[in-house]
Amino acid sequence: CKTAAVKDTVTNTNQQSLKMNNPIITDKYTADPAALVYKDKVYLYTGHDVPEKGVQSYRMNDWLVYSTTDMVHWQEHPVPLKTSDFAWAKGDAWAGQVIERNGKFYWYVAITHGTIHGKAIGIAVSDSPTGPFKDALGKALITNDMTTKTNISWDDIDPSVWIDDDGQAYLFWGNTVCNYVKLKENMIEMDGPMQIIDLPNFTEAPWIHKKKDWYYLSYAYQFPEKIAYAMSKSINGPWEYKGILNEVAGNSNTNHQSIIDFKGKSYFIYHNGVIPTEGGSFRRSVCVDRLYYNPDGTMKRVVMTSE
Ligand code: FUB
């Protein structure tokens, strides 16, 4: 598999000082990682692929949460959120992200709508990063009615959320087109028009992070998915495309990234399908690797590791 092949590169370049034990979770299939740094811990929210014999499509009914203080030892917490917690939805616990504001934790998720044909973005809220979370709105914040789409065959609208230095919150999402909108301080209402960001080969999975005075918008690129990114001096753009950050992850058509800094180091968190025998596009596993920046702020390509 691809991850085994890059192991020597890692050793030779001496980039990797900490063994990540990839995949980091092996007793369950986990996907679509979204990490939150809060106080002295990292909370990792993931999707959960449920293997079903002979089924080659997503079976995802709940989301999972793990925490760590060292990025190596991960503690699993009780299931924090299920598709059935959204009464208006039909199923499919797809990608999402959690953010903290004023002591509350808001979880934006992609989920299949019960009556509108397609995916929607729901919001769950909790007083604790580990939940339990409950539906914050009682309806979808954003819907993606597929009956109006003629040129797209899939309807993933992975949300990603960001609170800027001035306190303004933003929601990013999209499939084939990246959209964003301001959120009100209550985090559950939009505040202004939806806008579009022009990014080459945008598929899905936007993720915003900031380092020094640069904003980074990384996303799943083409299909099978690589991770590419753009940079800007402002959250409102203009965004300049900077290239590929991560190759197609071993044995999975999708890739999905989360980028954080924790205790002075930068991390790239993603999924692949390398668990022997059953692993694949619908039985994925979350991995963590170190991320390094160049002096001009661009990011070095991530070297995927298998341990
Ligand atoms: O896990 C289901 C979907 O596959 C996610 O929403 C996408 O990001 C892709 O990983």
C-alpha cells in the first residue's frame, strides 16, 4: 500500500520525530476527521463507517469523538451524536466540524434531509466538547436540493466553520463549488448572502485554518481526491491557489483533512482505507501526520506514514 512505501522517505528525510501509530484508531472504521483544539486537549470528531458484508456504499449512522493530550494516545468517549438526533433528517452521518463559542460547542454536519431530495447542513450543540449534542435548530440550516441539479451526481456539502479574530463567524461548504456565508453571533443563523469562492477542481471538504497572518483554505481536489489548498491574507479572499498538499490517500477514493497546531507542532489529519482485508473507500481509517511550512508560508506536501 502507498503508506508503507513512503515510510522509508520519512526515515530518510528525518522529518518524523514522533510515531503516530497510523491509522490511529483500529477497532472501528473512522472517516472525515475534524479536530478541535480546546484548552490542553485535542478533540477529534469523526464519521463512522459501519462495514456491511457485500455493501460498497457508505453506512454511517453516528459520529464519534476521541480526545488526546499528546496526539498519540487517544481516548474514545461515548457516542456524542447520531443521525436520529435530527428529527427532520433521514440518515447518513457525513462530514462535519465542531467549534466552541462562549462555552458552547456547535457541530455542523452534512446529513441527508428527510423530505428534500439531497444533503443538508444541520447544527448540534452541547455544553461539553464530548457531548451529548442535541439538534440546535430543529431544521436544516442549508439544503442542497438535488432535483435542481443536472450536472452533479453526488450531493456532499461538507461544512467547515471558522471564527475570525474580530469574532465574526463563517460557514464554508460545497460540492464542486465552494460557498461561504457569515453566521450570526448565535451560530445558528446566517448573516448575509451566500458567496462563492473560485477554486480549481474543488470537490468537497473545505477546511479553514490560520497560521501567522495567512489564511489557508484546504479542500478535496478532483476524484479520487487529493487535498489541495489556497492562501489569502483575508478570510474574505482573494484566495490564491497553491497546489497539492496531500496525494490520494491509500486505498480510498475520498480524502478529508483537518489541520491544527497543538503544543507547538502542526498536524495534518486525514483518512485512508489501508486496514488489511476490509479497508477501502467505505471502510476508512483516520491517520495523523506532521505538517511543515516553508518560510514563505506555503505548506510542504504531507508525507503519509504507516506508523
Ligand atoms: O464520509 C462521507 C463523505 O465522503 C464525506 O462527507 C466526504 O467528505 C467524503 O469523505
